[in-house]
Amino acid sequence: MCGIVGIAAFQAALPPDKQRLRTMCDTIVHRGPDDEGIHIEAGVGLGMRRLSIIDLSSGHQPIFNEDRTVLTVFNGEIYNFRELRRDLSARGHRFATDSDTEVIVHAYEAFGAQFPTYLNGMFAIAVHDLANRKLCLVRDHLGVKPLYYYFGQNHLIWGSEIKTLLASGLVPRELDVDGLGQFLSWEYVPGKQTLLKAIYKLEPGTILEVDLDKPVHAPRSYWDIPMPKESTPYTSADWEEAVDAKLRECVQRQLVSDVPLGAFLSGGVDSSLIVAGMGEAKTFSIGFDDPTYNELPFSHTVASHLGVDHVTEIIASEVVHLFDQLMYFLDDPIGDFSIFPTYLVSKLARQHVTVALSGDGGDELFGGYETYLADQKARQYARLPRILRRLVIEPAVQALKPRSAKKGFINKAKRFVECVDYPEALSHARWRLFVDDQCRRRLFTEDALKQMPTPVDHHILDLFERAGDREPIAKSLYVDMKSYLCDNILTKVDRMSMGVSLEARVPYLDKELVELAFQIPDEFKVNKNQTKVLLKKVATRHVPSDCVYRPKEGFSIPIKNWLGTQFRPLLEELLSEKRIVAEGIFDWPTLRRLKREHLAGAANHSHILWSTMVFQTWRDQWLDGSVASMHSSSTQDWQP
């Protein structure tokens, strides 16, 4: 695990210099505090920061092939590297280290640009082919590890985080207002877009192959979630056996490590099954003093049942002091409140281990979100007489004040009627939308709206089309895998765990388990009023039923309440009239109304207000560069 950077100079451009690459590496020392590697040759500079996990003594990067014509830097883990090594050795390739990194250069020699299809892991890779004057950038199948790039007239510049590209001094800082519109709507910037016009994400399952003499910007897909095969005679019991066995196999595969390893354990279905597949384990959970946000009793029950060494910590409600620190890691911002508990549980785990397994991905594979049920209920709700819905039910629900508790019937009902009239084509995703077209026209100024040509729902509708001829739930899961999971959840887990130099692994996103899960019929995932039907049956084989069949809580904090208390000064500072009017992006009367209604307890606007605060902080840090430079210089003394 590490962070990577690089610069390729085109044509008459000066070759990259070592100090520029080192400056880029310095911005991500948190990703790799153990080692640094920089190499410049034939107009291409590669750099890395390493967190040593496998082959601690000889895994220094860049790593070369036998005749030093192919070299690579790499962020992540290749879980099938031993099998690949045996195969490549049988083909005549000679290995100089025991690291998983070295299989990359030999796989590239053997299979060319098709080499990523042979890898099972999480990875962001740069391969420099000196003999053929080529460069390959690759991101793993599901997007567990990030990779950003800038393709200019004179340079291709890339890195594990946006801040590495900005630190090069060669990338323009210009806000993509269209991307901002998407961010406020979904709490993440979808697809290849970022909030900077010149910088793009390499999307999951994609390779960018560049001829350094005739550079062209043309990423292409090397893998996609497979279509279901012809129907099989599998019963529910058959699928249970298959999933149970494959999940345990994936967990065991991801236990490879030369440093201490553990797991996050919330006591829910997904994390509990991961821990059950580990055998002996050290597990970590945090709780809050607000009982509606505290899941520690469930994690204690599961840990006791499985006989693992469980470490817990109660977190005080005061977390505002973490805001600036966490925002530094979100140079590709998300509006997800759960960055705070994710960071805190990662920090707790890092005191004991260097690697932690996470249960992320289970909901997207097996149908765990309540939004799938909301979509089903919406079809039932639409059968009611329109006059009853519009003149009785919806006004009554809208008149209710939101409750301070995490969820509850009133909060769910208000969210349901708020989103039920969003475009039906969005399916379950409409309950993830926080700024629709109508709200967008009120929230932004006319000048900003002119720079937002992309419709709010564009990426969701495009993904539904790309999903092809699948069952309805399978199509929704495909959309979630390609949007909410990779652009929000995995971004959060990567940034918050790497912020404390902890490697987080996600066994549910082993490509073999993903391919299996997408063969399972809808009826075994979401059925009637139950989510995650099949996986819950698997879970009851290993953990108490009380921990399996309980309401889904999610991993969050009471930010809606804290905006009126500990975060109130920050809210007023970042969303002040003077600042909003001067910047000319947001409509001040609309923002003022949202603030007043929220602080008065008349409505819950926490998602819009929080995402706007996150953007304002991002703007301060990364558009003017002052804070970015400050953090870059200070990371020289960073310690995990």
C-alpha cells in the first residue's frame, strides 16, 4: 500500500525533475510513511510513498523487470500474486523480490495492456515501457484505490490524490461549476469528473495507454460487471452455500500480510461475516454517547459469539476540532457525514494494526439499502388517489417537524414524500438526491446555472442504460456499484484510513465474489419488505439472529443536530452573507432561508448545508493553493 505520482513530458517539454516529484510525494506522506522511491528516465518520472505491508525488506519501488526495460509504481495489493508468480516463473520470468509489485512488470511483459485482467486485487498502477515508449495507467476493477490525471499539451501528470497533481505546479486550478452542481445534488462528483476542470478520475476497471511519441487521451474499459448467465437450477440453499464459501475464500485471500492485521466490526451483517471468515482476529468498533447512533452492544455480542479480541472506544460528541484535518484529505470532496466515525475507527485500529478488513460493498452486492424498499413502496403509494396524496398525506407529513433521533418513522416519512415525486426513472436513486432541478434553480445564481449543462440525473440514467437487460434490483445494484460505492463510499474509506496510514481492504469487492453475486436472482436479494435476504440467511450460520434481523442503522453522526451547536460558528463563517454574495455561485436568499429553517428545527437541510460547507472549505484549500502549500510543507514531519 502506498501513494503514487508521476509526470510524463511530451515532445519538446523539459523532462521532470526530482525535486518536483519529491514535492508531489510529500503531499501524500500519510499514505506511505515508510519509504520513498523516485525514478526519472526517458522523459517519464515515477514517484511513490510506501506503507510496507508485504515483503518489508525488498519491496522498494519502482520495481523493474529483468533487463530494466519495464518499471512500475503501484498503490494497493495483488491478492493472487503468488499464483501469478508461479505461472510467470513457468513462462521463464525471473523474480528478484517476494513482493506483489513485481508480478506487475512480468505480467505486463507476458500479456501487454491486457495484464490488468489477470490481477485480483485493489490497485492503482503506472507502468513505464521504455522499449516501446509507452505508459499505462490502470485502476482496479471496482475502484477501491484512486487515481487522478491531467492530460495537457506538454504533460501527462497523475497521482493517488488530487493534491499531488496540484503540487506539481503544472496543472491549472479552475473550478468546474458543472461538477459542483453534481456534487451538491449527490454529495459526490460522479464518474470521471472532479471539481477541477483540468483533472479527471481514471474510472474503475479502466486503463489509459499512452504512446509517448504520439500522445492521445483515450481511456478504455478492460472489465465490467458481467451480465447474468442463463438461468440456473440453483435453490436458495444452493446460493447460500456458494456465497458462504466464496466469501470465506475471499476473506482468507485478503489476509496475506507481513504486518499486524484486523477488521472493523459494527455488529451488522456485512462486517460480522467478514470477521467470521477470518478465524482469530482483532476487531475494532467505536460508539457515541448519543444512544440512537451507538451500535456497540451489537458489536460486543458478535465479538463475544465469534471469540475475537474486540477493541472499542466511546467517542465524545465534540468532533469539530477534526474538521480542518479531515478536509485536507478530501481534495476530491464528498458530503458524507460518516467521514468522522470512519476516521476515528481507523485511528483506533491503527494503534494496534496496519491493515484492517472492512465490510463495505455488501449492501451494493446483495441489496442492503432501504432505498430499494422505498422504490417498491413508491409504486404502491402511486396507486392511492392523487387528491389523497397531494391534499392530505403530503401536507400532513411535511408539517411535521424532523426529530433529532437518527431515523424513526417521522424522519423516514418526511424523506419519503420529499423524494417520491422525483423522476421515476431514477428508481431507488431518487432517495439519494438532495438537490433536484427545481432546487438547483433556486440554490445557484444565474451565472452559475449557465455553467451547469449536465442534467442532475445524467450519470444515473446513463448507468441504468449501461446496466443492460438485467432484473430491476440487479440494475439498481449495478448503478450503485458504479456511482455511490466507488465515488462516495470507497473514497471515504480510502481517504480516512489512509489519513492515519491504515490499509483498508474490502473482501466483498473481490472480483470473483462480485461476479458471483451478479448471477443471483433479484428474489434472493430484496423481497417484499426485506433487504439482503440471502446474505442474512448466510449470516445466521455464523452470528446470532438478533444481530442479523435488526433495523439497518448505517455509520453516521448527528450532524443535523450539531450544525446548531458545535458546528454553528463554522456554518456561519463559511456560509456568511458577505462571502456568499462576493463569490457569486450560490443564491444568498435561498441559502439564508435554508439556514434559518434548519436552525429553527422546522426542516432538516443538513445535507445541503453540510455539502456547501465542505465545498467552501475545499475552495479555500485547493483553488487558491495557500492551504495546500502549507500542508505540503508540513507533511515532512508527519507521523502516523
